[in-house]
Amino acid sequence: MNNTIEMEFMIENGWPGVRIRPEFVNEPGKSYRFAIQVLSSRPNEYRSSLPAEPCPKEAYLSPWLRIPK
């Protein structure tokens, strides 16, 4: 399964963000933590890193997740 979504595709189709299916969230209304891989034409300039533990909420919560009530 390919879960790669390009930013251009999102903008062209009017997507407000990345959808996360409800079954992947532990409890409705709770925050969900996930990783984003940024693909760049300058791979040596950018490096990924593991999130800090404990997770600082202001840095790792996505504003995109909206769970319908």
C-alpha cells in the first residue's frame, strides 16, 4: 500500500490536511502521534530524528487530525 501524498496533490485537490482513519486512533478526541517523512531534492541537507521522550505536545501534535463526533 502506498501512503505517499504529495503537497502539490493536496493543494490541487483542496485537501486541508492528511486524513487519518479513526481506527488508527486509540480514543476519539485524543491526540494522535505519527511521523512524517519529508522527501527533498537535497537529501544530505536534511536528516530525520526520533521524537523526544517524553513527547513535547506543542512540537509533535498534528493540527490536521479532526475526528468527527
